[in-house]
Amino acid sequence: MSRKVREWLMRLSIETTHEEREQIDREIEGRKSVYCDEAVDKGLVSEQEFLEIVNLVKKRKKKLEIAYAV
């Protein structure tokens, strides 16, 4: 799991589960085609894009929770 992603989440005071952090890592890697720590370190991911990715992952999780609750 990405150390840099955890650092950004802590700095931005965003609480996530382990599963969400793994999904954030995979989303960054899929978009940037490099390891997520490297993408964050090299500035390939802006704070705005990072927040968009976090929100996307959280929305996906919420949709799944709603689908299984019905």
C-alpha cells in the first residue's frame, strides 16, 4: 500500500478504510501508469485530482453498500 497516499489522506484529514486506500492506489496507478507513490512524489497527481479520486472511490463503495442493503 502506498505510503504517500496515506500521508495525503492524513494531511487532508480524510478517513478511509484499508480497502478504500487500496482502491485509491489502484485508481492512481491506472490513470498514471506508474506506482502510486511515484505518481504522488513526482507531482503527476494534483491535490484536486487526488480529491476527485478519493470521492470516486467513496461513491463506488456507497453504491455497493446501497445495492447490497436492498
